Amino acid sequence: MRSRFGILVITVLFLFFSSLNSTVAQSTATPTATSTAPSKATGQIAFTSNRTTGTYQIYVINADGSSERQLTTDAANNGQYGLTWSPDGKHIVYTSDRVAFDFPQLFIMDADGSNSKPLTTGNDSYPTYSPDGKYIAYSGYIGRNLEILSMNADGSNIKNLTRSQGDDEYPSWSPDGKHIMFDSNRDFGGELVQEIYIMNIDGSNQRRLTNNEVFDGYASWSPDSKHILFSTVREGEQALYTMNIDGSNPTRLTKGKTSKLGSVWSPDGRYIAFVQQMDLTQTSDREIFVMNADGSNVQQITFALGWNGYGGIAWTRFPVRVNPTATPKVSATPTASETNIPTVTPTDTVTATAPNTATKTPSSTATNTDVPTATPTTVPTDTATASAF
């Protein structure tokens, strides 16, 4: 969702550094991964992949690595800029450019991929549900800036929460319903420096949690709302860390040189799923892994050439409860009978700025740092869903 020029600069820098590192031994992020996830990991993980047609489509897979299936099949890019489960596991909200190519809107569909319909008409991305299922926060353009917006779950009553001079994106609603976390470059004004912020759900008390003048982002909540899982290049490698919700006690979870991107806790707090670059080149395949919440017992669960988990991953505790082979029925054009299409106030008019299609991964030079795995404290709860982008 960054400017095309900014993304081009990032991509060129990445390719340059990747060429410098191409002779370095190819390192996996973690100990040897096998074909099955921890046997007690349950529920479903939704993700996006461009493995087949080159467009991004939405898939779901059981958390133990079984029963992978494709939900969307049209020619659009679906989920490329985020997706999230509803708290009851019955719906997925996701981005799609099926109405206007390269212009993502938010859509909602049933958990089997059927009955898809639009929720927004703007250039919107990275949705996240409130834990009671009544609201959705997301990132959208207001003028030339990306802001964190909220709306009712039916797409009505849009509000601008952040109103900053930077780009605010990747919101994540805390499981206790009290806070929204997001990424922003507002204090640095550059593409390569991104920090993590937190605010109350009405947009008040916005404050920065990280301060490293590097990339900190892709943040998600622990089910008990006491810890934050995020990706950072603060030690020269893009690794996964946890920290307290005030930004204190940052603790590294993963090892190795390859980049760790979006990540999410399981709803019971026992596991973490994450997206990993498979070698040191930034154009390499990306696969999804599951590990224990302390960083141990890493297991690979997707095995398909392509970018798996590009727009993020989302985990629900619910098993398949509907027909997984249902044929998606896509409504490409909003109508009054399909959904309540929202309007925004004059001060919050969404400008139709076309998004980019490049990855947001920051530039960094890999080092040989090996940080011992540490164990974060997590308290399992009955939270239904979790998502990360």
C-alpha cells in the first residue's frame, strides 16, 4: 500500500543486498522442519498464495498441516492485502481487486468461500475484527495518507481513528477489546523506518511502542492481550520477537538469516504460525511454519512454490463446519440488496490511490547472529481468532 516509487526503492535495495549475500550459506530460519505441525495444534489457518495462476487466491489449512484447500478461484487478487476470520469462524473478510484491478476493497465471504460480497468502496487493506465481531478496523486512504479506519461489521459508519501525517497500516485489535495496534512511519517520514504504535479503540492516546529507526512491524496480539508478537530487523536479520504491551522486554524467538514476516499466535496461546522466506534472496518462495510459543519445535505446513502467506495469515480455533468444496459465488458489483455500502464524511473522503504490488519487507544485510531462543509468557484464553499481516 506504499507509494510505487517508495516500493521500487525498497525492491532495488533488496535485490542489491541479496546479490551481495547470494554466496552466503543458505540458512533456514529454524531447526530442521518436517512435514507435519505439532500434533496438538488445532483450528484452521487462512492465508493467501500466488502458487497457481500468478494471482493471489485464498486458501485454508488445518493447523496440523492437513486438508489444505482453495477458497477463491476468480481472476482477481484476493487477500493480497490482508484477511481476517470473524470471531465465530463463520466468515472471512479479505481484500480483492475484482471490481477495479490493482485497487483493493474489503469483501466478506462465508468460511467455505461462498457468498462473497463487498464491504467497502475505497482503497482499503488489512482488516481486523473486534473480538465481539461488531466492528472492523482496517487501513484506508484519506487523501494521500493511509489512516486506520473503523466501521460497523456491515460496512457502515466509517470513522478515521488516527488522523496522522504519516502512513498508518496493519491494525490489530486486542483480544480484550481495549486497544488497536498498528504500524506507522509518522515519526520518520521514510519507507524503511516503521515503528509499532498502540491506541485506544476510539483513536485516543496514540503512542509509540518501538523506537529503533529500523523496521518494526507485522505485529499481532497474544490471546491474553499481555504480549505482542512482531517482526524486526533491529539485529540485522528480520526475526520474530515478543514484547510487553508497553514495549518493554523485547525477546527474540527465531534464529537464522532468512526473513520472518507475518506471524500470529494460535487462539489458545500455545503455538505461533509465521511466514518465512526460504532463502536469502528476497524473491524466494515463502512458506508457512508453526512452532511452539517459545520458538521450539518448528514445523513447515505449506509446501507449494510461490508466495504463501503474502498478505498475512489468520488463525481460528474452529474446525471446518461447512462444505469445503462449495463453489464461490462472487458478487463483483455492489448492489443495495447485497450489502450496505458505506459512505464517508467530507473530511474523511477516501482518495482512490492505486496500491503497489511489491512486498513491504525492509532492506537489511544478513549477519551471522544467533540469539538463544527465549520463552515468552502466554496465558491461554478462549479467544476465537487471531490474525497477522
